[in-house]
Amino acid sequence: MSRTTCSVASRKRRKRVLEQAKGFRGNRSKLIRMAYGAVDHAMANAYIGRKRKKRLYRSLWTVRINAACRAADFKYSWLIDGLNKAGVELDRKQLAELAVNEPDAFAQLIEKARAAR
């Protein structure tokens, strides 16, 4: 009776890991033992990066809204408070888009927030 080696499954697993390690520098993309660690590390960083991206975009939107508010002699916190009191339900992504691409519409929102405060 011959022993089973799971050669098809293990070869497939190793091939998948080396495929994921493609583009890594040096032996990390060639040798399976180094590739395992490199791919694990890369996957962990990718997970962290997906969470971090959301924070970075929200802070970018806040900076853009604040810059547009300051140009109109208004404060970011006043705008958010005024819009909440006025019942305007726009998120920061939409506000940043308006601030950058449609300054007239953003100026109307500032006036609405100013009236609601």
C-alpha cells in the first residue's frame, strides 16, 4: 500500500501563495517559506489599510469643507451644527464635493446653516 502525499493540494496551495507574492523583492517572491511570511504580512497590512483609507478620506473631506467655510468667513463646526439644526442630511463626502465643484450651491448651504444657528 502506498502512502498519500496530497501532492496536488499542496502544489496548488504553494502555487497560489507564490502567485500572491508576485512582484515582491528578492527571495520573498521565489522561495515558498519566505513567501508564506511575506504574504501573511501583506494581507495583514492590506486589512489595516482598508480600515485606514476610510479615516483618511473622512479627514480629507473635513479639510476641504473647512477650507471652503473659511473662504466664506464661517467655521466648519458652525456649518455642521447649522446644517443639523436646519435638517439638511448631507454627509461630509457630498459636502466636500459641493465645496470643490459647486461653490454656489455650497454658499447656499452656508447661508442655510447661518440662518439655522
